Amino acid sequence: MSCLKCLKYTMCGANFLFFMCGVAIFGFGISLMTKTKVAGLLPSLAFMSVANILFITGIIITCISFLGFLGALKENRCLLISFFILLFIVMLAELAGACILLVYESDIDKRIAADLRTSLKQSIDSRNNTVVKEDDWDLLQQTFECCGIENKTDWEGNIPSSCYVNKLSTDKLFDKGCYNLMKEWFESNLLSTGIGVIVLCSIEVFSILRCSTFPQRVYNDCLIIVFKNIS
């Protein structure tokens, strides 16, 4: 029983931690929506702006982790099974995405490069025609400490303040392009991210296996909830 309690509180703690991370990501996405111009880096996928991605990711993480936390805390089998199903769907989506990246790596690479050039052109045009307002390119360049796709010449002379090491000074520019730095970052973090996902899913799966200890109660609890809702 002590082992099961330890597993229960481990699952509660892990899900609470991810719930707080989800809330933080969700809030940061809303903050970006209000403070920056929502412009996607990939025009062919209009919803793929940094703010939208953070907003959607935050909602998914918050909802799933809250379901797991509440199910583990109350030891409600129906909630735990629902949590396991949602977690399994997310795992399948991640696996499918990884397979697509491996199979179509060269095609995706060319498509992303072309989309980045299109979005950079749109950013340049918007800065020329309207009052300057930060967009996803400013966030990208400040995050990766880069300028343009390949280098500063991509901005066609209209270099934004986010390309400078100090936004209040024009003394020094970031000398590297964003595209190669993004690829390097993705490749360097791919393995550690995969290991983290495997460890997390292992903890969750072992926690869900508690349900199999009392299989009859799983069905009884679910049926009672269903019949109560019907009545």
C-alpha cells in the first residue's frame, strides 16, 4: 500500500508541475497576442504563429495534466482512464510527427526555408507601410540571437532593432542567420526531449496500471457515473 501511495503522490506531483507549466505557457501566449503583431513564421500554415502555438500548447498541457492530477488525487478510475487515453493520443501524435519529419526531412526543410523567406518579406512590407510593431521575427531573433534567415542582408537594408545585441544601440549586430541556428537547436534538443517524453510517459503508464488492480471497480465506477448522468 505504501508503494501505491508513493506512486499516487508521484503522479499528483508530476501532473501539478505540468499543470503550472501549462498555465505559464498559456499566459505567455496571451501576453504575446496582446503585445505583438500575430504574424506566423510559416504563411502556408496561418495558425503557426508563436503566440498561437503557445496558446494551444498551454491549453492542451493544462487540461490533460489537470485531468491526471484530479484522477490520481481522488483515485477516480474513470478520470484516470480518460487521462491515459488522452496521453496515448498525444504520444501517437508525437510519434507520427517524428516519422513524418524523418521520411520527408529534405522536403520539409525546403518548404520551411521558402516559408521563412515569404514571412520575412511580409514583415519587411508591414514595417514599411505601417507603424513599426514587433512581430514573430523580432521574438525569434532576440531568442536565438540571430538576424535574418541567412544574415542581415535578408532585411534589404531595413534592419529591425531586434537584430542588434543591444536594442537601444546600433553598434553591434547578430552576425548569424536564424535558420541554421534553429536547425542546430532542434537537432541538439531532439534526443533530450525524446528521453524526457519517454520518462514522463513511463511514470504515467505505471500510475495508470493501478487501475488494473481492481478491474471490476473500474467498470462499476464508470457505469455508476453513466447511469447517474442518464437519470
